[in-house]
Amino acid sequence: MTDQENDLSATRLPAPLPSPLPWYARPAARAWTCAAPSPDARAFHASLPGYASTALHELPVLAAEFAVARVFVKDESSRFGLPAFKALGASWAIDRILARDAHRAPGPGGARTLRFVTATDGNHGRAVARMARQLGRRAHVFVPDGVHPAAVAAIEGEGAEVTAVAGSYDAAVRDARAAAAAPDAVLVQDMAWDGYEEIPALVVEGYATLFAEVDAQLEAAGAESPALVAVPVGVGSFAQAAVTHYRSRATVGLRSGRGMETALLAVEPVGAACVLASLRAGRFTRVPAGVTAMAGLNCGTPSSLAWPVLRDGLDAAVAVTDAESMSAVRDLAELGVSAGPCGAASLAGVRAALTGTGGAERRAALGVGPDATVVLISTEGAAANPGL
């Protein structure tokens, strides 16, 4: 039994979630509030060479499809030269690690021997490897089954050592944890468990920059505060950043507390919907991860740090199939937006939630009316999945 199994007493679900639409809703989440995220990460990102807000595309075709006023897609197909948003979390966490360790005595061989170790389904590992290379450090990245060879080659192209793990993402995390026990190594993981929370919390802080950009971009476009924001979910750290951002706005008084009007929808693959399963069970729950084109979301265990925030602050969760995600990839491409299967999952999830049998009831649960503004977060571009 692992430490996390002991500490969290997780429920296990032996089978995929039921059809036709795996769905959970709790409209009362919009009344929950939390502390505001630190603004330090955004200032740090703005100071980095090559920083710019990624595009926010308005897509009237989707607004017509969903019978709402406006639909925007946050396009993370190019972030610091990488095809996904993950560099936001990795860069801030690594900067804080180095600032912390600068006050400590160097280990054997000196401080520059420090290695960054992580497990990844693709994008996070490449972001850690890129930051390590830029800082003259080494990176060791563990990848599970199902990561495309081209994605592995991209990580190796950043100069990282890559170890293939015959197993799931959870197995890759276990191997990375073991490797990071060496005195010259530090684990930079975007997933938390009992006793490992400081660095994942920094990663989540880094992701907050994306949502601050969305606020500024919507204001510049003359758009209302979003009625619905859809986020793809793997272990839940990115969704944690979304919930923290939108649920904290009433606390800090931004936009007169209108952030409480924003419904937050988590979107997962049907074969790895650990957050949806946890929400349905009312407790931290693991599911067996299968095989999915949404490789970056193929996680069977939620982050322990994210889970309480998602439990209390998410309005809804839905699981989508590979076919639905790939259809969304094609639709976004036709509209000029480059998205991989994980990024397009947000469109697939909103489509599942707002249309089809039961769509009116789900729309009401989300508080989405004809005057609504909807934001889809596309977390990766097509270049993140070169084999598809």
C-alpha cells in the first residue's frame, strides 16, 4: 500500500464511469470562497524574456451553437516557445526552489549539481526540461506508457534524461519520487500527496497568470465576466488554479464580487475521470487510467492539494470520449485555433454539457443563459501531439 493510500483512504472504482453522459453538478459551489492567489508569479512571468499573453480568440460560430452571447478560447498553443501552458507552473516553481536553495550550503560537487526530476504525460516534463536547460541544470524525466515517441523526443531535445516506465502515470510518479531521493535532486511535480505539497502549490500559483490574462483580455474585448469557464483536468492542479482564481474574486472585491457568478466546469477523459469519480463519491477516489488520445489528462489519481478545492469550488464535471475530443480538435482547427486533444477537451465538455438530451437541465445548473460569456481553456496546441 502506498503512502497516499494510507493517508487519504482513497476509494477505488474498478470500472469506467457509466454512459451516456458522465456528469456531476453542484451549483452551491458558486457560494464558496477562498483566499486570493499570490500576484508574485504573474510579475515573475512578465519579467521573463519572451513573455506575452497568449491569444484569446472570440468564436461567434460556437456562440451560435451554444445559444450564448459570446464564446472565447484561450489559446495555449505557444507559451514561452512551448506548445502548452505548463511552463507557467514549472518556471515559477523552479525559480522559487532555486531562491530557497540559494540560502543553503551547497551539497557534494557544489550547488550547480542540482537535478530537477519529474514525471510527465508530456507537456509538464518538457517545460521542466526547458527551464533546466536554460538555467544550466540537469533534468531527469519519467514518462509512462502511452506518451507518443515524438513527445519523448521533444523532452530529450531539451537535454533531459528520459526514463520510460512500463505502467501508468501514477507508476511514473512513484519512480520519479524514488529518483528524487538522491541528495543532488529535487522533485518538481505538479501533483501533491501527503508530505509533498510545497512545490505543487508553487506550480498552481504559476498557473494563476493564465487566468489573470483572461480577465484583462475579456475587459479589453468589452466582454462580461464569464458565466462559464471550462478547464481540462488531469490530476486537477490546473483546475485548482481556476477555482482559486474565480472563487477568490469576491474575497478581494474584484469586479464587485462578480466572480461568484462564474461556473467552473472540469472536463476529463472517460477512461481517467478521477476528479469526476471523487466528486460523485464525495471523497478522494482513484480510477484505473486507460488509454486515451488525451494523454496529458490520463491520470487516475487526483492531487491531494487540489482535491479539497475542487470538491468545494467546482460547479460541475463531465467526462468526454476520444471521439468527442478529436471532433473538437477538427472544429477548432477549422476556426483557426490550433489545439491538441487535451486542449480541445474543454470544447467537447461544454458541447456535452450544454447540448443534447438533458442539456436544458445542465445549462440551468451551470447558470448559462442567452446573455452568457463562455471561456474555453485550450491548454495545448496541435504541436504538443505530433503523432496525431
